[in-house]
Amino acid sequence: MNTAAETLSGRAADAFDRARRQDPGFDTRPCDVQRAITRRRLVRDVTDVFGVPCAAVTVTDDPDREHGGWRWYRVTITDHGTEYRFTSFGGTVDDLRALAPCPECAGEVPRAEVTDLASLGRLLDARTSGHPVPVPLGFGSDVGHQPHCPNSEGT
């Protein structure tokens, strides 16, 4: 950890930088108290389930996914320089989906349901072993697919 991140202002600056990178609209979106409560709860749940410190978790609105005007949540865990990115419709650990490149189009899409360490381990193992992981509901209709992707239900 760098020296600046050891102070409250340093941790706040790091969190603000991560939030801006994760959600380009972060600066312009008005505060929604209920969504802020859900984001804080999701941070606490992610730290509990995945065993990472609170400062390693960033939760913002998902800038790419929305349903009926309701933005999904984007969760990023930063661990030893590696970012693990997830999306969640309901703002709970129970519906976290790992974001990863589509094998056909390389667009960032939900590749697996990851609700605990074992399911994250299964996904990480699949990346090295090639063992298939079941894709989550909605994989084919996700906005992350590139046009004309064979995995997209829109082609």
C-alpha cells in the first residue's frame, strides 16, 4: 500500500479514482440515498464473502447495463494489482456475475455466476484448464457482446 493510501484522504482519493474509472458518469449522477445504502451493503457483503479489505472493493452503477431505467451495480475487487470485475442486477452477492471477455467477440460480458470463493475458483480454474463453466441467464442478451457475435441472441 502506498503512503497516501494509509491516510483517510489518500484512501478517499484512491476510491474516487477507481469509481471514476469504473463508471465514467460517476461525477454527474445525482446521489440516490437508497442506492448508496445498497452499495455500502454490497461492499460489506463482498468483503465478507471474498475475504478482502473494504478499501479493495468499489461499487458503482454499472455504466453499461440497465433494465427498465434501473442501472445494475458494477463491483470491482482489486487484489494485489489484479482487478476482478462483476455486475449485479439486484445489488446483492447472491446475483454477482463475473465480467470477462466473450470467447467469440471479446466483449466484456457476464461469464459466470460468482457468489462465493468456490464459484470464483471454478471460473479462474476454467481460464487455465479450459473446463467449461455454465454461463449465467442472460449471457446471450448482454449488451457487452460485439455486433454479429455468434453468442449474442441479437444476431
